[in-house]
Amino acid sequence: MIQPRPEGMSGGDVFSYARHRPEQTLLYQLIERYWPEFQSHLSETDRYLPRHVAREFDEYLECGRLENGFLRVRCEDCHLEHLVAFSCKRRGFCPSCGARRMAETAALLVDDVLPYKPIRQWVLSFPYPLRFLLSSNPLVMSKVLGIVNRVISTHLIKKAGVKATQAQTGAVTLIQRFGSALNLNVHFHMLFIDGAYQEKHNGQLRFHRVNAPTASELNTLVAAISQRVAGHLERQGLLVRDDESSYLTLDLQDDDAMHQLQEHSITYRIAVGPQQGRKVFTLQTIPSWEDDDFGTNQVGKIAGFSLHAGVATKTRERKKLERLCRYISRPAVSEKRLALTSQGKVRYQLKTPYRDGSTHVIFEPLDFMAKLAALVPKPRANLTRYHGVLAPNSKQRIFVTPAKRGKGNTQKQGVKDDEPALVDCHQSMTWAERLKRVFNIDVTICSRCGGAVRIIACIEDPSVINKILAHLDAKSGTPATVNQIPEPRAPPQESLFD
């Protein structure tokens, strides 16, 4: 959380840091109130959520709460103290942890991974049945992503006019699991280098830039992707096609609560309650006047597949690229778009109105909990993937990435002996670095006197936590008595009896 810097402070920063209070947000209050009731509702029908989903809710209720532990930070000059609560670090729906991950991911991609070349965003959406399959089976999702990457890479190499055996592309894929209406919508955001690298005989790389894809090329690509994905699923026995229709063959248990929640979330239907199975209620306005074919030159569609490639950045547009990276790695839930109706229902505003004029979706509180549960990814399912010259094991990665990260013999790759050793692992950004990167807030500097701030203790003992919190002002959240430097005084006088 940020607030205006107090008057009298020097420095160019406009804002200073203030502790985030999740218990005052509507999302936290809804989960705190209805999470036990939602569990009871499922248990009454002998349905239970997976362990990782239940942990997502339980740990979210502890995220940012001082009662569960915190760091004590103190200014070395004026001794002003702040308490920094621990976070849950979950990947499902926590807005605070999602924002931290968004800032770190964008900084990593721009500073260390994506080269100083034109970058284009390719967005691929899937039909409803495939969304369910990809969300429930991470292995199949990885195979499908490999097919999609090869189709687009082959197109870029061919368009660059170089041989496939001598050229490579590079891409980073961020897998999003949510839609604007809190629906489960697995789709790929792929940041492709807008061209291909050709390897010369002397080992040097030459970059060939390509133009933006045309409408005909997008339609050809999406047709090839749909055919190859369908062929792969058919060979794996997951898809059956006949002369009249195609359908997925999924071996799912009828009483699997998670699968039922995901199915209803994907199809915009109510998951729990007496209205189960019906379409989610929406608020609509007058539809947009634009023609339905508006922007079709940037989108290719076929059989439920949709491929978009209309957003790109130039070589020197690094700030625009970072904004794009933040957008595609943003958290699933926006607290600013969340509200309650006068009847106690949950109203969520769409990011952009739908073509039919829908601007909001309305949920019963328990159905809102079901939508959040469906967004939780399976554990150990990597949602960020690297391809081509940007892959960790690529020999060309050291020459392409801004951080010069790569594997292999440094002498063979042309690195001088006196240069510092290259490190392949990435060190996560600190909490202070994230705030400074996104909001231009330096929490290592005191907001009152400008002195240096450092961590003095990590408090995890419940008894110590209770003692410290007893001295906190319930309204301001700051210590009631701030340790101050004593007033200056004269040196002690010599004793008259000496």
C-alpha cells in the first residue's frame, strides 16, 4: 500500500510505504466469512477439495496478518519502527502476492531474458473442452504448448527466408488460467522475438526481422495448430473423431469436486446452490456500435481456436515491453473491480465489456468461492516456459539475453578469462526492490527523516507477537510509542567532592 509522503520530506518520491491491511479488503472479508460455509456445503454432498486448494484458502487468510509473524524494521537515525507482515506466496488468487510476482516476472524478463530486438505477443485461446483438459492435465498442456511453439517458430523462420537447420527463434510463454469474468480460461501469452537468428559458419548469429503477420497467415497458422493439436490428442486416445463430431474421452470421477467446479467455471455457469448449472447472471448495457468484423486482420479463428498477434514492441521500447510483461503476468483477481450489491451478492466488473454489452457478472457468495477455487493451479505446474534461444539449455542463450546467461564452456563461447563468471540461476527480487521498481518507493529510506532503514528482528514466536501487538494502535497500525532518540543534553558535570 502507498500513501502521500509527509510534508517537509525532501526527495523526488511522491509516495511512501504504508502496510497493506488485507483484513480491510472485501475479498478477504468474503473468504473469511464464506470459506467455512463453502467447505461444509461440499462435505454435505461427500465432495472435498484437493489439499492444495484448501491450503490456498487457509494460507491466504494468514497472508499479511501481523498475528502470524512479521519483520521489525527501524530507522537508524530517528528509530521510527515499522512492522512488515509475512506473505503467503501462493499462485491462485491472492492479489498481494500476485502483484509481487508480477513485478518480479516483468523485471526478470526485461532485464535478463528478452533481447534488445522487436518482440511480438501471440495469444492463443482454446475451445471449452480443451480448456478443461489443459487445466486438469499439466502434462498434456506441455505437449500442446510444444506443438504451438513449433508451428509459430516454423512460420517465423520460413518468413525470414533462412534454412530451418541454420536458424532458431526464441519465445517466453506465460500461461494464464483466468478470464475477465473470474472464469477458468487456460490460454497462452507467448512473447516471440519478431524474427529468427541465423547461425553463420564462424559461429556468429545474424538476426532477420520479419513483418507483422497478415490475416491470411493467422488463419493458416490457427488451422495448422488446431489440426496438429487434434491429431496429437487423437493419438494419445484423448480425442475421438468421426464423420459427424469430435469429443474428448476423459476418465473423470463424477464425484470429483474440483473437476465439477472447473467445468462450471469454464462454461460461465453456477457451480453450487439451487441455481446450479444455469448461466451466471450478468449486467448488460447497449452493445458497442463497432462492426463484428472490427480488428479481424489481427485475429485468426477456427473451430474455437483463436490466435491474436496485434501487439508488438520495438527494439528500444523497453518500458512498453515491461508494461506488457506486467499485464500478462498480472494476478487473477482485481480488488478494485470487486463489490457487493444491496442484496449481498458479489458483483465483479469486467475488464472490458463483452460484445453483447455485458459489463458485470453477479455471483452468490458460495458460487464466488467456487470460482476462486477453480483458479488454483496444481502444485509444481510451471506457468512460465522458455523456448528456442531463450531456453536455459540453449547454447545461443549467452549471446542473446541481456544478462548473458547461458551454459557451456566459456572459452568455446568466446568469453574472456578475465571476465567475471556467468551465473545461470536467478536471484529473486527483494520486497524493497519490487516496490522501488514499480512505484518508485524506496523503503530502505525512512519516510520521516530520510535515514537508512534496516531489519532488526524476525518475530515468529506467538508469545512475543502478542506482546508487541499489544502496544500497537488498532487504527493506525503503528507502535503507540515510537522509540525516539533522546533529546541532546550537556555532558555530565564534575562532582564538587572530587
